[in-house]
Amino acid sequence: MQLNGTGDAIDDHEYPATTEELIEEYGDRTIELPNGTETVGDVLARLGPETFEAPEDARFAVYTAVSNKAVGRVGYSDRDPAPVGSPYTPDAVSF
């Protein structure tokens, strides 16, 4: 994920700051994701009204609110087996 300078702008913003203030200031900036792009406004709008006390809080909010365009294969995990009935369960193979 590339914030394209948005991370630095968020760090320089005056805090505390609300979601609304950050959307107004940086909402039109584009974040590049592995499978497309999103605007900061779209990402922060998913959070609803919040108040961020520090730049790290706002930056982490952006990181955690991006859509599934930020992940490789949706539903993929190399650690846990897929639950029964999941559309991500691989087809059974007979040896």
C-alpha cells in the first residue's frame, strides 16, 4: 500500500482531529493498493465519526479501513483450514 504522501500530511496535521476534519482536508488523496486505488475519504468514511488523539491513531485507522483491494486473495489463509461449506474450500483431490 502506498499512501502517496498522505501519511506525512496526516503526521503534520494538528491533533486531536476528527474523521470529518481529515476527510475534508485529505479526502481527495489517492491511496494505491495492490488491486486498485481508493481515496482517503472513502477509507475514512467507513469508520464513522471518530476523534484521533495522535497522528499514529489516524494512520492506523487508514491502514485498517482499506477495502479488500488491499489484500491478495480474499479469504485466503495458509494457516487455517477453510470451514466446511466455505466458498474458499479447495476441491477434494483423491490420490
